[in-house]
Amino acid sequence: MPSYGIGQAARLLGVSSETVRRWADGGRLRMDRDGSGNRVIDGAGLAAFAKERGAGLYAVPEDDPPTSVRNSFVGIVTAVRFDDVAAQVEIQSGPHRLVSLVTRESVEELDLSVGVTVTARVKSTNVRIDVR
């Protein structure tokens, strides 16, 4: 099972190393010592902590309509570029940048512009995962 140092865990969680240390010192995140005495977090424990921490962090509003799409990202529109037919909409949702290609008509109907809060819903039949 992989284990992670404080800096690696901080990068994966999107926080500072000091925050990870505080979480560990406060008992929120379990750390052990490796053979050299360095503080490490086991991969399964870090994954569980990340999942728990992420639940509700960028929550979809409760008054949104029911949907089968489970990958929803609440964010803010940061850019809209369009031509005669198509449009590219960029959204920042926490640390995630999403780019969607939609019709110009959709952008106009939804009145999308920079600064508008939106929910991006992603449903895909193909997801690629690369191991680092």
C-alpha cells in the first residue's frame, strides 16, 4: 500500500503542509512514522480523509432538480468564447477548472457570462486514469 509524506498529502488535498500537520496533531488525520522516522500517511487513510473532507465542500444546492448525473460541480463562469454556432465555457469549481463546448444558442438561453454561478454536470462513457 502506498504511503504519502506531509507535502504530498498537502498537494493532493489542496492545502498547506502546515494544515496537514495541524490535522494530524489534532487527531483528524492519522499519521505514522516510516523506518527513517518521517511522518507518513497510509494511502487508504488519506483516501478516506479526502473523501470525507470533500463531501459537501462544493455541494450542489438542495433545490436543484433531481438528476441521474452524480458528477456535479458548482462553480463560477470564468470565460465564455463563442463564434456563430459553438461556444466554449470555462468554469472554476474549487481547485477544478472545467471547460465545456456547447452551442451558442445554449449560452444565450442560459444567459451565461463571466461571474455567473453554475452547476456543471458531467456524465461520460469514457474516463482515462493515469497512475502517477
